[in-house]
Amino acid sequence: MVSPILINMIVSSVLSAGIASAVSPLAALSRSTMAALQMLHVVIAGGFLGVLIYHMGMPIPPIATTIVFSLLMSIAIAELIERGFTQDVAAAISAFTSCAIAALSGFLASRISSTALTEAWSFLIGSLVLIRITDILTLALLLIITTVLVLMFHREVIYISFDEEGARAMGLRVRYYRYLLYGLLSVVAVGLSMSLGAIIAHILLAAPGAISSKISTSIRQVFGYSLGISMLSVCIGIVLAYRLALPPGAMIGVAVVLIYLVFTICLRGFRR
């Protein structure tokens, strides 16, 4: 009989791969991959802050605080870019602000509770083997929302990244589409961190889109290849984790890196 824990792990991994495959190409095509990666700092800061608030006696789930904090930081990044900052500078401001908040929150949380840092650490390494039905339902809902938003608005988001002035001349609300992009990246980063951990989540957010954008000839192919790469990474990672008795999240990350290296080597060989 198959263990319910294994079933939950597989289902949550597949859902996570589906979410990443929808957003990763959007980040790559809109040239926002580095902004997606810096969300790692935001998720860590939000996680530490959420744990601190919870252990201070406020009955607010840490994941709720993390989502709110991540959304606020994503709006801040979008607004900085709207006011003339480059994407790299806006991401850097967000990163060092988040690092400062994470350091302070972690220190204060450790003084309040001996288990606080352990709880916050779960945002980094994930907890696939401890995934719950409620977490799976949350990931399923996030997959539906993400897919719908990407299908509806991916053209506008990509267009404003390449020709912002032209988009404004056409009457597109560039600020709101930028809010949508960074807000989507932040919420997806938090959602994936619940299952895979922030570190592995950001590998999945970056690699599939980076690979698929290099080997595709159309936007449809980019999203299709991204889905295939994400699912392949999850399958390889789970098999490696099961065979080697290692953390599944970490093995999924290893699988993504290996696939990226293989594609990079093959592309260089083909070009020669």
C-alpha cells in the first residue's frame, strides 16, 4: 500500500511544478528573472517576521504575514521602477531592506521562543514530507489563479517590459501590469516555499523559463517547454530522494540544475 505521505508529497510537487512552469517563462520573457530571485530575501524576511508576530501572542498564521509582507514589498519594487529606478536598483533596495528585517526579526524571535528560528527555517528548506491536505488545496488554488492570470495578461506584461513608452502611448496601464507581475512573483514564491522551500522554489522560478526561452521559437513553446522541464525535474528529484533517502526538495533542486547544465552544454555544442 502506498504511503499517504508519499502521495501528498508527489501531488504537492506536481502542483508546485505546474505553478513554477506558468510563472518562470513570464519572468524570463519580461526580463524579471533577477527580481524573481530576489524574492528569496522577501520570503525569508516575511517568514521570520511572521514567526516573531505569532510568538508575540498575535494569533496570525506566519504564512499570512509572509504573504502580506511579500505583496507589500512587490508593490514597493514596482513603484520604485515606476518612479525611475532601474529594476536592478529596485530589487537591491528590496533585498537589503528584507535582509535587515529578517536579521532583526530572527534575533527578536529567538529571544522569545527557542523553537521560533526552527519554524522560520522551514521557509528555507521546505517540508514536503510534512505537507498537509490544506497545503495541497492552497497550492491547487494558487495554480488555478496563476494559470488564469498568466493566460489573460502575459502579452501585456511582456510588452511593457520591452516597450514601456509604446505601451503607455497605446493606453495600457503600465503601473498596474507591473504590480500584477511582481505581485504574482511574490505570491508564487511564498506558495512554493511552503512545499519546496524558498531556495529550491527560486531555482524552479528561474531555470525552466531560462531554458525554454533559449530553445523555443514562440511564446506558446516557451510555456510548453517550461511545463515539461518543471515536471521532469520534479519526477527526477522525487526518484533520487526516494532512492538515496535525501530531502525531496533538495533533490528537485539538484535535478533542475542538472537539466539546466545539460541544455546549456547541448546548446553550445549545437551552435558550434
